[in-house]
Amino acid sequence: MKKLLIIAILLTTTLSFSQNKNERATIEVDGVCAMCKARIEKGAIRTKGVKSAVWSVKTHELSLIYDARKTNLDSIKSSVLAVGHDTMGLKATDEAYASLHPCCRYRDIDVIDDHKDDQDDNNNE
């Protein structure tokens, strides 16, 4: 009877751990346009274990679904930094940032202002 109880507990514990492999998270990533969106999502999805990556131009939030057994948020952030985009509290290298298309230079105030004008035009249509 004791062995049966131990086996039941072990089986329950194993099943509960195996069901929690997918994690959801949202991180803030800097960018300004649809080209940034494609680059950020591609950088994140290339990380082994990432199942879904969707970045919002408007909110700058990268919504993720990933397998926590294969990756973690630090690895995903590193992948995003490598393609030239800053995350909350972490800054991409100058070399990675310099590789961005000129219209994607989100640290440049003039670029940010240009994209705000584009968003305002789209909202007025």
C-alpha cells in the first residue's frame, strides 16, 4: 500500500511538471516601424525554444510563448539585442545598432518624429 501511494505521488508530480513547459512573457523592445517588427520577431523566433514572437509597433511589447525547458528570457533578449534592438534595461551594441536601416534608428529623435507623423497620418485616414 505504501509503494502504491509513493508511485501515485511521483506520477502526479511528473505530470504536473510536464504540462508547464510553455511559458508566456512580454518584454519591452525599442523600434519604430514594420521593418523593425519583422527584424525583432525574426530575432526572437530564431532562439531555440521560442514558439511565438509578436511585437507591437504601437506599444513596443514583444509577446512571447516559449519552451522554458529549452530557453529563457535572457537568451531571447540576447537574440533581440544581436539584431540591433534595445530591450528594457539592456542596450544593443553600437555595431548591431549601426547595422539597422537608417529609418529604423529608434535612438534618433528625427527618426522617431518621422514615424510619429506616419502614425498620425494613418490614424486620420
